Amino acid sequence: MTEPSPFDRQDVLSLLFHPRPGLPVPEETNRCFDLFIPSHDGERLAIRCHLKEKALPTLLFFHGNGEVASDYDEVAPHLTGCGFNLIIAEYRGYGLSRGEPSISHMLADARTTFAFMDDWLKKRDYLGPLVIMGRSLGSAPALELATAFPDKVRALVIESGFARVIPLLHTIGLPEWVELPDESEGPGNLAKISTYTGPLLIIHAHEDGIIPFHEGEDLFYASPSSEKHFLGVKHAGHNDIFYVGHRDYLEHLARLSRHLMH
């Protein structure tokens, strides 16, 4: 049984999560398909796979709020082209997943998804290193896994991630006067990254109006990793960072893949 987070309350969840349905794979192949797994309490979780080569690193990706896996169908070839197998996880209520999203479920489901995919990949001889990537809201499950499985997660990528949840809630609409639990009772991104020592890439837009640039910097400086890189994308905001900075964005990911393969 997953313990609910003190932040799992309606005024917070209605701002943090905006679930919407997604589309199944248009034409399923042995390289592009959806998988379904049960969560710890039996809800159906969806995973979209874009597989390239068995020897390559595998990128387990957690998307942002309001996004679904099918939104990435066009972007996927660019990410796999950097030298990765790509697996996109869905939150409850998003895409083809079922159930109601919450912070506690998001983190617990990330662990379930990771354990399932780690086993699934090994059984099919996808033996390349595992990389975890989280965009925006997805930075929370990504950091949960990077710190929970340090022996299995070979690298971590955070794009447009938040260091603290309370400033984010105020930015997206929660009035300042609303009483909230202590920051330490939230996802704990800043505390988690302060224990992460593996290869790290942080990408953040200079003009991000939802999660300010300094939040990405704070995550970067908090990590004790000796193999960390920061990519600041100029003239970009929270939702156009990939399109504005795609050349550098993809080059940094490709460089990470090459580094892991040597």
C-alpha cells in the first residue's frame, strides 16, 4: 500500500496533473508498440516503446504535465537517432493508462515501471545501459529512480525540471496564502539530486516562465556528480525548448550515448 503524500490533496493535484487520453501506436511493429503493466494496486499503466538496437543504451522517459506518450511519436526518431532505445512511461489517467494521478502514485508507479522494463529488456537481450530522463513534472519520477536504483541507473537527464515544488505550485496558480506542507514532504527533487553521483545532463530554457532557469541551475549545483553537464537554451521557454534548441539538445544526448558506449 502506497502512503499518500501530504501534497496529495485536491487543490494541489488539480494544478500539478492535467491528464488526457492519448492515441495508440498508429501501426504497431516489433520496434514501435505499446505495453501494459499492472501497478502495485492493479491499475493499468501504459508504456510506449521505440526500439532501435539491442546494444544501445535505453532511455526511460517521463514526460511533462499535460503531455502523453503519443505526443512524442514525431520526436521519437530524433531521440533514437541520438543512439538510444526510447521507452516513454505514462502516469495514471494519461494516454492509455488508467486511474487517478497523484504524487505518491506517480513515484510508486515509476518504480513499478522501472522494475518491469529492466526485467523485460534483459529477457530480450537489450543489455545496454539504462538512462533515466524526466521533463518538467517528469523530473520527480526520474529523480526517484536515479536515487532508488543507483546501481542500475547509468545516467540521468533532467529537462526543464523543478528543484522545489512549492514555488512551482504558486507559479501555476495556487494562492500564496494557502497553507502547504513543508517542502521536505514533497517530491524532494533537490534533496534527491544531492545524493546522485552518476553522469548527469541538465537542460533548461533561459526564458522558462513556469520553472525558472535558476531551478535547473540549483539542481545542477546540488549534484555531487563529477560527470555533469548543463545546457542552457537561449530564446526558449518551457514548451518550445526542444524546437528552439534541438541541435544542441540532440548533440548533448548523442554525446551522452557515445560516452556510455565506451
